[in-house]
Amino acid sequence: MFTHAIVRIPCENFAQGLTTSGHLGAADYSLMLKQHEAYCDALRSLGLTVDVLEAQASYPDAHFVEDTAVVIDEIAVITNPGAPSRSGEQVSIEPALAKYKAVARIEAPGTMDGGDVLLVGKQFFVGQSERTNAEGFKQFARIVAEHGYQAVSVPVGEGLHFKSGVNHIGSNRLLVTPDFAQCEALEGYEIFVTPEGEEYAANALLINDTLITPAGFPGVRAVLDATGLDVIELDMSETRKMDGALTCLSLRFSA
Ligand code: CIR
């Protein structure tokens, strides 16, 4: 059960962050702020206490706080983000999490982005991507094993992060892009594949008994409605222009 979330206000130069989505057009700051506020309000409406960190102009991607830590009941694992321009974002996340949790760290040469890390029950799936390397995975697996969690490494291939393509939508269900439809590591789960053109919506955010989904993806919305869980839609247009999605904008945990 999540009770808390940490978010960070996007900085004015957020559109200078990393992106491969230039074809979607230039991201707009005032709209981004509005959408970010709606995101925070949605978390609050689900009963979460939301700690809002200040914007960080030196790191245009810093509002994607998910990449800087992985938080479980027992501990917060501070990552070492894999993109050079994001290396260092983790420094100011640590005190925000240390208020609630004991802390461990992924150390260089290990790299890891939290967007590559999915937890289902006591099982972690860790994408090996351009951001998360084998050494990062090894350190992470060792840390979480001390708390009774398993971790398996899964190649990510084309996408940015593992959670760009695979997310938990409650019970034994995973929502995946076609790239992960035959993924061996996911055997045993009930797999729902995003319809063509709706791959972006594979990044659904499960908060307790509610699923948050990006607006504008009717096929995925139908899949989520069929789970019987409550569903909230949010406009994610400006986050998407910077390769971000729902999970990226917060760290969720129980405190
Ligand atoms: C980046 O490329 O690092 C950012 N522009 C987007 C990060 C999105 N984070 C996530 O999916 N967890």
C-alpha cells in the first residue's frame, strides 16, 4: 500500500532534457506545469502524501525522479543514473528519502535508472538498457536479496527503459508492448499487449487499487477497465515529448 510520493517541479528549461521524440513538437512549460500539478493532484486524490521538491535548473530531466531511486518497504536504493547529463540527480534525492528509509547506493561503474526497475510482489524485473548496466544490476540484486527480494535481468532492446514497455496492472497481470509479448522472463503472468499505435500507454501507473493511464489511448483504456480497478486518465502530452511517462514523475512508497 503506497502512502507517500516524492515528485519534483519541472524546471523552466525542462525542454532541454534528453529526448528522441522531437517529432512530437516542442514541449511547452506552462502546460507542463499544469499537467504536473494534475498528476500531483491525482496522487493526492488517492490518499498519498506528496512531497514536492524544488525545480533543479542544472538538471533539465530531474523531475523524472523515478530514475534516481528504487524504494521498497525496507530500504531506498539510490541509483546512479546512466545518462551523463543526469549523473548527479540522485544526490538531492537521497536526503528526501532518508527522512523515511534507510539508504543504499548503486556505485560506479554500476549504472541504473529506476525506470528500468519493475517490482511485482517480491520479484524485481530489471531492464538492461543503455541506462542500466550489468554491474548496476549485480549491485542492486545483492542489496534487495538481503531483504528477501529476487531480481532478474531482462534485455530492453529498442525502448528507453524497461517500464516504457512493461508494467504491472494488478494481480497477475502485466501490460506490455508487442516487443515484450514473447518475453521469457515474464512467463507465468497474464500478458496484455498494447494495440498498435498505443505503445506509449504501456506505461500505466498502479497506485493501490487504481490505475492511472495517459489520455488518448482507447484500446489500452478498455484493457484497464476490464481489470475492474478504478482508472484515472491524465493528459501527458508534454511529458511524452521528453520521452517521459506516468511512472517517471514520482517515487511511490509506504512510510
Ligand atoms: C531521459 O531521457 O532520461 C528523460 N528525458 C526521460 C526519462 C523518463 N523516465 C522514465 O521513463 N523513468
